[in-house]
Amino acid sequence: MDQEINVLALVKGTERFVFLFDDESRSETLKMLARYASNPDLSFTWYDAAVLSQKIRQEPASMEVAARANADAKR
């Protein structure tokens, strides 16, 4: 299994919001954050969605840097 799964979690009091996604489902995960934020039955806010979406968007770049550093270390 070569496919990597990203994990993003938010803890708010007793509530836990955990998102698992791969690179192909990144955009769907961003949409899910918006659906959660617009749901009045959840304590998940638009601020929460903004912070987590920023982390989702940053992830590919940080993973690429880590992969390059790992490859350089093996040389």
C-alpha cells in the first residue's frame, strides 16, 4: 500500500473532528470543512474551517520538502 493518508484533527472540548484524506480527495475534504462550518448543529466554525483548510493546502508543499530532504539524506 503506497498511498499515503493524511490525518487532520481538531479537538474542541469534548468534541473531536478527525479528517482522513489522500492527495486525490483534498478538494473534497475542503468542501467537507465548509459543510461542517455551515451546519448549525455542530460547534465547528468558519474559523475552524479556515485554519484547517490552510493546513490542507500547505500539506503538499511540506510533504514535498520532507521527501526531498529524506532523499538527500540517503545519498
